[in-house]
Amino acid sequence: QNKNRVIYRRFPSVSKFVLVVGVCSLLFVPVFKTLTGLPPFMGIIISLGFIWLITEIIVRRYKIESGLGARVDQAAKGIDMSTILFFLGILMAVSVLSEAGILGNLAQTMDEGIHEPFAMTTLIGYLSAVIDNVPLVSACMKMFGEIPAELVATDPSYYAAFTQDGIFWLLLTFTAGVGGSMLIIGSAAGVVAMGIEKIPFFWYLKRFSLIAMSGYLAGIAVIWIESLIPGLI
């Protein structure tokens, strides 16, 4: 952080330019996926290569000392590999459950037992308070991402919620994200905050869980009201 501050004080315009390039590179990834149909990781690699090229040109042009860590290869040394491997392991585990047919059976059970998008996503949000939202959303994408056409024909109004831009995905985005705030262990960020700031679990539970749950339920209610207005969602 001290090195970043030194670079910003000496080269404020360059720092802002690199920030803009970084943000635009992130936005490039979904555009690349949409235009080419190639996997998103290829867009990420292209973006990384572009940022690396830009930063190398800047370092050479402005003669920035190597000790300030302005190069991408130097910044990469500070990456927390344990966190990356953690999420890699989670996503691989989700893929294993999907290939084994467990997620498909779970989706069928929820479909037959609940059969209502608002109730299903509300339950998923409560699960997000205990389970990290990354594997939860990944599992839901594999569970409800591809619904057979013959199944859609049996109840078109219900399965319309699971199509692209359907209300199920809007609800999932909200419930999985906000639901993880009901308990501090509901997200990786909360677990990290517990370690860094020494926040006790029950301290958070007493002071913030009820507030987070109120906001969670209020948000679902707002989305439900909006869904009743034709053309709004």
C-alpha cells in the first residue's frame, strides 16, 4: 500500500490512467464472451496481457524504479494463492456434484416440492447465510441453467422464470448476495473480516443479523411488487 501511495503521489495522472485501463479490461471480458462465444478465461488472459503491455510501456517511459512494484509480475507476487485455490476447489466440487447428478436431483426435488421462484430463491438466500454465495450460485446455474424444452411445455408460465433474464436469476442475484450478510460466516469477505478485525460471531449476530434480514426480506418484497407491474421486470 505504501508503494502504491508513492506511485500515486509522483504520477497521479498515470495512476488514474492505469485504473481506467484495469476497469475497462474487466468490462471487456463479458463483451469478449458475448461476441466470440469463447470461454471467459481467454478474455481475462487477453486483458491481463494488455494491462501488462501498458504498464511495461509506462514503467520504461517514466523510468519508475523497480522497487516500487509497478510491473505486473511484481504485483502478482502479492496474490493470495490460498484464496484462489479455495475458490478453485469449491467450483471443482460443484462441478463434481453436477456430473454425479446430485444437483440435478436437488433441482428436481425443489421443483416438485416448492415450485415457486420467490419461495425457492428465498430459501437459497437463507442457505447463503451459512454457505458462501460463490458455490451456491454456481450450483444454481448448473441446476436451473438448462431446462429441457419438453419440461417447459408442461408449465410455460412457471418455467419462463428460468429463461435468460427471467425473474429467478434476478432474485438469485439479490438473495444469494444479500442473504450472505445475515451471518458473518455467510461470505468469504465476512470470514476475512472476522480474522483481521477480530469480530466475534455472536457480536455480529446480535447487532447486525436482524438488520440484514430485514433488508433482505424488504428487498424480496420490492421485487415481488415490481413483478406485479406489467413491463417493469
